[in-house]
Amino acid sequence: MITKLHLKVIPNGTACQVVGWLGDRLKVKVNVPADKGKANLALRRFLADTLTIPIEQVTIISGLQSAYKIVQIQDLNHNEVIAKLLP
């Protein structure tokens, strides 16, 4: 089972957190700058920790150098992912 999330990622936040919906995308803040992939790694770690899955199950499949990303989550369905990210 694979879930794809459409995200808008905001670097340099005060904490890693899901802020809410921005249209059909989840808006996520990460607490590191968008420098040499640091924000992408922080995003993957945050999602993996929040979803309680290994980081290897979180893959950015589109938007590596953009605020607008598509992330693939393995082994969780869409409803499980949303329930964990937006309790």
C-alpha cells in the first residue's frame, strides 16, 4: 500500500509541524533551512517519526528543490496518514 501526499514545505520554522491544509496540500513547517537538502531530510524524519515508520518508507518523489513536494509513504493508507498527521 502506498500513499502520496501533496505538501507545501516551509523551511526555517520554529519547529517541525503540520500547520494545516492549503487547498489540496498539507502545509508543513520544518525547523532547518532549505540548504543542500537539509529541509528535505528534516521533512522525511519528521514524517517518519510522526507516522511511526522507518525513514526509508518516506520518499520525496517530486519537488526536491521546490516548496511544493509530492511525498510517497509506504505501508500506510491515506486515512491512516492523515489521522496521524492531523489528530
